[in-house]
Amino acid sequence: MNKEIRKVEKKLLEEIREYTFNNKELLNAHHFMFACPVEKNGEAADVIICGLNPGGDPKEDFRKVYNGESFPTEESSDYDWWVEDGNNVRGSGSFAKYNELFLKQKNITQTEAFFWNSSSIDKEGFDNRYGYSFTENPHWDFCTKINNELFKAHNPDLILFLTSNKDLVPKIAKIFDLKEIYSFKLPRKSGATKIYHYENQSSIPVVFVPHPTGGYYLSDEEQEAIKQYLNKVGLI
């Protein structure tokens, strides 16, 4: 087990819990996600998968208590409610498609750009819960600081962002202070999305791809195009 990484993650998780407790609207979350490994082997991640924010609103509310108050549960290296309470297997289902296609035999950790969950990032799902929009929320400085410390601790070969939305990608890239490297359109006759390749300030490659549950279903040809590019630039 990598004790130094575990020490960093425990410190950062405590910071997230304290921050959540001190920003009361965040207590409306069912859970937050940060530093959640697919396999709990304690080793450094080869790849960190970063979503926009955790989705879903489970009917059963497996809440914790923190400082004597009802508190969101979590998907983390400390406790993963989706596995422990939901009796699910992390890395299965839609995520397995990406894990197997790009990241076979890789050690994978998941995190989120914004840690706290909502049913969507639109007004109905996000704004009504937290009181501000996803892109204009006041917590970006905190989230990027914590995530950047996670990235630094693991020093992965690749950070894989799960969005290829043409409006969101440049906003997320600006928030995380990413340097653009290359982008290309996937081979689809109409409505094709792009793949975006950036680097962070530590020169770790950051690639934006469609979310596996986001409604954009990759064809075999598109999957092969992404795989060939990642192979060409030495990321798989």
C-alpha cells in the first residue's frame, strides 16, 4: 500500500468534509465523490477518471453523521456507499466500456470536478438544489485545489474527463488551467463530437471524451479512432 498517497487522501477527504459542513447548501447532497478507486489495492492510479459531478438521487438515503448533524455519505477511498450500501461492483456497467477499451490492466481512481451529487447539472437538477448554476458555482477554487493535490499525489499517466460537450470543455479547461494540445472530430456522418487533448500545469495529459451514460453512444469506428489516437500519443 502506498502510505504517502493514503495519507494525502485522508487529509483531503477531511478538508472536503469540513468544507461541506461549513457550506450548508452542500448538505443537500446525498453523497460526494473524491479519490474513489475501482480496485481498493492502495496503489497509485495509472489513470484518474474525472466526471463533472456525481449523478443520481438514490431513493434510500444512506446518510452519515458529522459533528452531530446528518451528513452526505461518500464515494471515496475511505468509504464507497455505492458498493457498501448499494451492493454494486465499481467499474461494471457503462464505465466498464471505457475501462476495458482504454485502460485495460490499469489502476483507476475516480473523482469529480464538482464533488457533490445532483440528478443533472441543469437548473432543475442542480440550481434548485444548491442555489447557483453548475458553471458559476462558488466552489470551483476549492474543488480544483483539492483535485490538483490528488493529481499531484498520484501523478497518473492520464486524466480522463467524462464530457465532450463543446461548451463545457473550454470552461472546465479554464477552471483547471489546462493547456490545449489537440482536438479532432470523431468519424460520424452527422452530429459528431470531438475528442479534446490538454495538459495540466504538471504536464499530465488530460483528455476529454464522451460520458458513457451521457446519451452519445460511440460506434465501433469511433471507439477505434479514439483508441488509435491515445495509442499514437502514448497514453495506452
